[in-house]
Amino acid sequence: MNPIVLTAALTGLFCAMFAGLVDIVTDALAMWQVMILGAVSGFCGSLFAQIVLRRTK
């Protein structure tokens, strides 16, 4: 599989799981806090995908 597609898929999977977690706690959060959590999710998802791909090579 193309590494770019695999990285995108892993990042998307991580962000989807993170969004589920955010959904559980968003009733108590303001919109700016949800936006920060979304940014953290993308950042961590990208790191997760890169770590997983480097370990599998």
C-alpha cells in the first residue's frame, strides 16, 4: 500500500477514536476547548501513524 495512503488511514483511525473520547466529555467543554482537542488529535494521530510505520519497516 502507498505509504501516504497508509499514513492518512492510520491518522484517520486515530482521530476517529479520539473524537469518540472527545464526544464523551464535550458537554462540559467550550467550543475553543473542543477545537484545541481537535488540533491535539491531528497532531497525535500523525505521530502515531509515523511511529507505527517506522516500526513496521
